[in-house]
Amino acid sequence: MSSSLNKVFIARLLGLDVFDPLGDRLGRLRDVVVLDRGPTKPAQCVGLVVEVPGKKRVFVPMTRVQALEASQIICSGLVNLRRFQQRGAERLAAAELFDRRVTFKDGSGNGVVEDIGLERLRNGDWMISDYYVRRGEAGGFRALRRMARGERLLVACDEVVHGDLEEPQAATQFVAAHEELKPADFAEALHEMSDKRRLEVAIELQDDRLADVLQELPDDEQVQILSSLDMERAADVLEEMDPDDAADLLAELSEEQQEALLGLMEPGEAKDVRRLLEYEENTAGSMMTPVPIILSPEATVAEALAYVRREELSPALAGSVYVCRPPLETPTGRYLGVVHIQALLRCPPPEPLGNILDTDLEPVHDFADVSEVARILAAYNLTSLPVVNTAGRLVGAVTVDDVLDHMLPDDWRTHDEDPVAKGATRG
């Protein structure tokens, strides 16, 4: 083997910006692709997974990497914009090799991979040279997680043997390395994984984080992950989801599963979800959130602004305050009108909301079709609409992102329309 010209560790590279030779940013490094060449040869690094604008993850071969350092990554040539897909014996270092069990060849026990060293040879090839390993005892998935307290050491790749790919694998390192990702981007990473690895990573997430990520996944993967959890935890995760998303997910399950999970949820949370499940698909009622900002006409601008500042609100929901007669929980008393956030910002804090109502915006009925809702949102440049029942009581609000989720094709998260990518090859 030729002597080394360069060495880097993968964990330090993740999240770095990737540039072209002129200094223009191409995207951000999300993973490293290595080729398994069998038990007697070190794995070869064949490329990078780069997240380009538009949140698409593409493959950049190592033949186009001019600099791979802990402080910068520079690539040359055109980037193939076809969405990355694994092939054959390719492995994703962060997603599949971090947290994998290894056995020391000297008989001193087992460990878990926390980082991987890459070494550049004189011929330009990049190979796995070292593993940064957390030592511990073997004994299944729970034991792997207990290794966190073990000794850490750097070992050459030929000093350890990997466990079988079907063995349970923790996901501590992957989750920690990707904690800054927005839920939609984390969901994209999960979507690209094998079924086994997707479940292992999902199980590692906290309930609120898992709920946010689940809402961004295709329906079949949502069902797969929820079904892998024990019933108590599945109910906890559903409680953390937006009620409309929880209802959409439960609608994919059998009636027996729905009832079992709803019975384990907090009564108030379950009540909102049950109401949404009663509506026919593709109606305003089926896609609305039953918990928008609702205040009385006597409430002040200052109170309304305090509500819209809440961190958990989406921008679409935070843009409007719905004013109703008591009770103020859906279904409310008579719906009176809406106050837009621009009006709140223009008026003095003591002003009652009843004095600044927009009564020209007609609410939609809960049985209105999604196409009608989309037409109104587009016609009046709105981000949300009030939804009322036949008695004129507010039952929720439907947002533009809710409508897009229902109108876009099922595979919109992974659909690739880029003509440049068609017919392209890796290399």
C-alpha cells in the first residue's frame, strides 16, 4: 500500500459546505459513500452525498473531489443532480457504519464505531484506515447503548471485524450528528435508508422529534415506524403530532389499531383526532387543524401578539387570529371574523380585537372539497382559512401546507423531474 498523503475523520466532515474551485457553494455534506470490498480489504471511499439547494441529496464521486479536509471540501466538474440511491455493496458511513458493533481480533472484546478515518493514497484513492471505537461488552441492542461509558480508542481497520449487517445497531452517533437538521431534511435522510436502519434511527429519537419527522415521511414509512413501536410509545408520539397529521396516520391503520392507540392517548388529544377521522378524505374538515389561535372579541392586541409568538406554531397558523364567541375551544361559539398579523402590528396594544376584525373573509365549510379550499387560498393570497360547521361555529383552520400535502402526488418528496439527471451515470 502506498504511503498516506492525507487523512480525515468523517464525523468532522458532516455538515461542512461543499464548494467548487471558484468558491461558489454547491451544497452541504451529509454522508460519505464507501464500497465494501470484502473481509480482507479495506473499504474504499467512492463518493460523497451532498445536499444541494432544494434539499435534494446527490452523489459526488471522489474523482471530482479536489480537497477533502476538516475545514473545506472542494469539488470540480459538473454535479449530477439525480437523487442519490445506494447501489450494490455501497454503504453510507454515517447512516450505516457509525454505531455498528465490531470485534477486536486480539480477543479483547467488542466495541462500537463512533468515527471513521479516511486515508488518501498516492494513487488518489481514499480508503478507510481507522476506526474510533467505544469499547464495551456484547449482548444485543441494549448492551450497545450501554457502551457509552466504555474506553475509547483508535484502531486500524484490519484490527477489528464487523458484526453482521443484520445485527441490531444503535443510532446514537447518527442522531447526534444530525440534530441540527430540520424535520423535513431528517426525514429525507431516513427515507434513503434500509428498512432496518430507518427503524433503528427512528427508535433513537425523542418523542417530539420523532413526531416532527414522521409528519414529513411518506404514508407507508410512517406506518412502518409507528407499527414498530410499543403501543404506549406509539400513543405518546401521536400526541406530539399535529392532530391533522396524527389523524392522517391513524387513517392508514385498521380500526382495531386506531381504537387501541386512541384509547392510550390523553383524552383531550384523542378527542381532536377522533373528530378529524369522522370527515371524508380531501375535505376541509379532514385536513384542518382543530387548534388554531382563537380569542374572544374582548381580547386585546397585546394578548393576541403573545399567542402568535408561541414557538410551536407554524408560520401559517401564526399569521391569523380567529375571533369567536365563547366557548373558545372548537367547536366554538359563533364565528365572528379574523384578525391578520399585519393588523396586530399596526394597532396599539390595548385595542380590542373586536374593533379590527376582517369580516370580509368568508370561512369555508368543513365539508368543502380540497380544490375549493385551494382556489380560495390562491385567489386571496392567504396562508390559512377558517373552517366552520353548518351552525357557523369555528371547528378549525386549514393552512396552505395542509392543502399542498393533499394535492401533491404521493411521491412528491422523492420525485425527480430534473432533465439533466436523466440517463446520467455514476462516476
